[in-house]
Amino acid sequence: LDTFTDRILSTMQYRQEKCMNSLHLSIILVIIFVSLLFIMNMITFLVITLLVVHPLKVYIHCIEDKKLFEVTGASEFKYMAVTYNNIYELNSANEAMLRYKAEHDPLTGILNRESFLQLQAMMKNSSHPVALLLADVDEFKQINDTYGHEMGDEVLKKIAHSLKATFRSSDYCIRIGGDEFVIIQSSIGELEFHNRINRLQEYMKQDQISISIGFLWKASCENLEDMLKEADHRMYEAKKTYYQTADRRTHNH
């Protein structure tokens, strides 16, 4: 009985130690697998953050700032960013072209009356010196009737070219309608303004084009429309002088 009991106890102790070792090994494996699973989840979270969440945040900021997408993130996001940028650039080019057509005269390429209306709102109650020049082609109808409208168009193009060559790139050259042109200059001295008018008249003499000019310079501007009316009155006086001189020349001839 003692021998039997000892063998039973010995066998049970062996089996118990074996089970404990197996349990210990299982616990270690479980810990390793859980750790690996945690690490994989962290890696997955980081990958999703870098490749999905971060690009989405970047794209949201780009949309808010109205600029191109940064090509970043997963390949699908990169493809989407490139596609969006192509569409954005195409739309921007179309908008710029439409805006240019809306603000520019198709014949001469300078600004049109719509631009003058925008400037009128923009420069209202300006505290800076403002100069305005209004020019009108003398006997323009006679040019069209005698030489054709193509020649009349060439005259208008030459005047526009001379205006851009005479005045600063920051000045506004506008074809306000028909054969009337307006120049608006901001932050310019009165003497420099008069010097540029003299230079414009020299250009006109070289091109053998006669224009009547009305102009004024003010230390500040309350309303461009009022300045335009005053310049129009002065141009009318200049045109009357031109025709009186022309009539005398015809009579003398």
C-alpha cells in the first residue's frame, strides 16, 4: 500500500508539474500573441492616420484655403489629389479667361467700362492723389467713313498701345466706349502726370492721330464718376478748340 501510494503521488506530482509547465507556456504564448496583436493594432492605427486621416485633414485645409491639394497619403489619395489639381487648374484657367473677357475690351486688349465701374467702387473716398485723363479721337467717324472700319479699329489699337507705353503698368488704361479712352492713376505727383500727358501727345503726333484730351489731378478722390464728368467737360472744350482751328485752316485753304 505504501509503495502504491508513493507511486500514485509521484505520478500525480509529475502530471501536475507537466500541466503547470504547459499552463505557464500557454500563458506566455497568450501574452506574446496579445502583445503582437496590440503592436499590429498600433501599426494599423498609425498607418491609417498617416495614409488616410492626415491626408483628409490636409485636403480640408487646402479646400478652405482654396489652393491645390498636396499629393500625399495612400496611392488612392495621391491619384485623387492629382485629379483634383488638374480639375482645379482647368477651372481656374477658365475662370481667369472669363474674368479677363468680362473686364477687357476684345479689340484693344485694355480694360473696359465694367472695370471702370469696379474701380469707381474700389477708389471711392481715396485719400491718395488720383489723376484722370479722358481722350477722344478727333473726326473718328470721318476716318471710318473714308477709310473703313478696319482702319478705325487700327487707330483704336494704336491709341491703346500708346497709352500702355506712356503710363505705368500699375495705371488703369480703359476703353470706356467707342473711341473714348480713360487713364486712371493713383499715388502720382501732378508734375509727373503732366509729363506723361506730354509724352502721350508726342506718341500721337508720331502716329499722325489727333485726339482731344480732358484731364485733372486731385490730392484725394471722393468719386471717380464726378472726376470723369469734369474731365469730359474739359475734353469737350478741347474738342471745340480743335474744330475751330480746323475750320479756320479749311477757310484759309
